[in-house]
Amino acid sequence: MNAAAQFVSVSQMFGDFTAVDDIDLSIPAGKLTTLLGPSGCGKTTSLRMLAGYTRPTKGQILIDGVDATNAPPEKRGLGMVFQSYALFPHMTVTDNVGYGLRLRGVSKQERTERAAESLELVGLGHLAARKPRALSGGQQQRVALARAIAIRPKLLLLDEPLSNLDARLRVQMRSEIRRIQHETGLTVVLVTHDQDEALEMSDEMVLMRDGRIMQQGAPAEVFGAPSNRFVANFLGYENFVRTLTGLVTVRPEHLVVHPDTSSAPAGLSLPGVVTDIAYRGVDLLITVAARDETGAITLISDVRADGAPRLAPGDSVTATASASHLVDLAD
Ligand SMILES: Nc1ncnc2c1ncn2[C@@H]1O[C@H](COP(=O)(O)OP(=O)(O)O)[C@@H](O)[C@H]1O
Ligand SMILES: [Mg+2]
């Protein structure tokens, strides 16, 4: 793999607290890599170390194979977009986009050309003369993206760039950012706490917890074979069952609830009692109290509402899953 950036045994302490704990990470060139994990797991801190806003307490950061650990941000050639995209209100869109180029001493004519090019790329060429306040939130976000791209960065760093947008626009911008990444061939590192966003957008996904990397790989790889319970749970696996041979998990949509206690196909089969049924329009969530090798567990089955068995809380049932839908987990 051709690495655009590398973390080599990198840690970040804040006083006694370890925010990033000895991570080794390669960011593949020309790909979109996401850092995914719950709030506080060290995503932003990692990105800030890559950008040069924070020095690692320990370890090295390489950019294009060269040690950049102590290089200041402006020497790293990186473009960055934050959650709050802070445009200059008194400047036009073009001047906002050209701002980074002005700092780098690029001539006015070239600034205008490159700003126009970046604005085309994000689909805002027609709004070049506007001021930010005359733009929607989504458009402002694109301007921030155009501004980061205009400097032709070696790496584009995006920290939760979609989290201030409404749900619909957020989903639309996922494919926009992917398109821009494809068209430019830029190396992008995107921070998110949203697993759907990461699954949809990533070439490479890095799942973090408590300052450590839990698992890294292509989305289908990680999703298809989560390496531990935390990863599985974070990606939406709900049912964790300890069997005689180990810990297995199964997604709610693969757990079937039978309204009798007889059926027992190969795979998983557990008797239980329905404790809740939640109607959600297209589907139903059926909660079942069951027991595994260690004691009481809760199972959740997600079934299509139209073909769902008639069940009520208190009913005795059998929850089953075929062997092909069971995922073995390390503890
Ligand atoms: N400047 C700082 N001083 C002290 N603690 C910090 C500082 N920056 C981040 N932290 C702590 O480090 C941990 C990781 O933070 P952060 O990288 O922002 O997480 P994330 O972006 O994954 O939500 C959190 O517990 C946070 O409170
Ligand atoms: Mg953060």
C-alpha cells in the first residue's frame, strides 16, 4: 500500500489522561479513510496531530514518507474542514475559497481561476459572487470544502463535516464528497461517529475506542467480520449469545421469532418470551427475553411488518438464526 500518511506508535496525553494510546496507522494514498468511533475516543485528537495543531506526546507522524512530527500546520500542505466551517462573512464566496491561496502568495488571477475551478467541483460556480449569509447551510459547507480543495492539498482532513446539516442533506453530501474524492484523486481522512456514514463513504475504515484502534479494513470486511463485541455492537449487531463454543452475534434482521417452541433449524435456536413489540411502519422490533450459557439475555428481531407473525408480550417463542448468519466474536 502506498501510504500518504502514517502514525508510528503515536500517543497523546493531556495531563494524566491518554487520549490517543500508541496507535499505528497507515492512510492509503488516493483513498477515503474514515476514523470512526464514539464521542471521546480520540478521533479529533488524531486528526489534529496529523494536521500539526497538536504535537504527539510520543511517536512519529510521517507525511509522504517524511517525518513531519514537528512540522507546523502550514508546512504540511493539508486542507481541513471542521464541523463549524467558519467562512468570512464580509468576503464573497470566491474570496473565501481563494483565502488559503492568498496566504500562500498566489497571484490574484490564479486565485480567481482556482477558486472558480474548486467551486465548479462542488457545484457552486453560479454563487461565486455571493456573501456567505446569502447561502444555505449546505452551500456554506460546500464553500468550506472548495476552500480546502483550492490549495490542492496533499491530504484533505474532514472533521465531522456533515454533522451540522439536516438529515437529508447529510445523506446527499455523503455521495457528493465521494464524487469529489474520485474526481480529484485526493487522499481524504474523514472523522465521524456515524457508522452508516463510514460504511457508505469509506474505502478504508478505522474503528477507534478509548484512544486505540479496534479494527481497520474495507467496510464490507469489517462489517462482515467484526473482530470483537465492541465493533459488532457499534456497527449495529444486537444479539450476543454465549454458546458452548464461544461468543456469537447475529443482526436483528437475521433473527427470526417463531410463535411456537418447536422449530429448531441448524444454527442458533433459543426458547424465550416476548417482552415488547415496537411497530415502526415498514418493520417491527420484537424483543425476546431468553437465556444463554451465562444467564439472562435480551434478543431483538427486526422483521418486516407485513409478513410478521401475530405475537403479543408474554408469548412463548423460539428465536432462531441460520448458521450462515452467525458471526463468531473474540471476547
Ligand atoms: N485539549 C485537551 N485537554 C484535555 N483533554 C482533551 C483535550 N482534547 C481532547 N481531550 C480529551 O481527549 C479525549 C478524546 O477527545 P477527542 O479526540 O476530541 O475525541 P473525539 O473526536 O473522538 O470525540 C476526550 O476524552 C477529550 O475530552
Ligand atoms: Mg471530535
